[in-house]
Amino acid sequence: MRILLDECVNPRLRLAFPGDQVRRVAQMGWLSLLNGALLRQASPDFDVFVTLDQNLQYQNPVAKYPIGILVLVTRSNHIDAYRRHFEEIRRAAMDSQPGTVTVLRLGSDLTVV
């Protein structure tokens, strides 16, 4: 699986995806791109885009991009807030479909919306 982590996501989240190709927006040189341009640029090279941006799906016509989008909702961007949910995050990324948005709420329980 080819995964792109948004600049707002803790880069250590890559640990949730062992064996997968994980890159950050900064590594790709795409920090200056706005969301629509970023999705357009990332679509040919990545299967899933992981972000904390809950407004992305409302600000962009995500259905037109052949990339799955995984939005993580968390109170903290510290790696410990993610670590106990690695399996669920990985499963959600694997199940992600092009042109769709999956929202995961990380808290005492992880729920898919």
C-alpha cells in the first residue's frame, strides 16, 4: 500500500504501516500545495492520503480523485494518541476506496463514521 501523510499528521504514524510505502507531504516537496492540488498530485502515486483535516471533504470534490482519504480525529497529535489504534488505522487505510473519505474518531474507543 502507498500512503501519504499530510503535514499535520505526526510523522511517526508511519509506524502503523510496516511494510508499506509511507511518505510525508514534506518529503514529496508538496508543502505549498492546497488540498485540491495536493490530491491531484498525489493520486497517481498513492493509494491513501491520511490527514487530520476534517474540512477537506467539504472543501474539495474528493470523489473525483482516485485516492482514498483517511481523516483521523484526535485530541492529541502525539504518537501515543495513535499507538493503541495502529491496527484499526491500518485496517481503515487498507479498506479505503478511491474517491471516498473514511473518518476515524480516536478516543477511548475508535469508531468509524
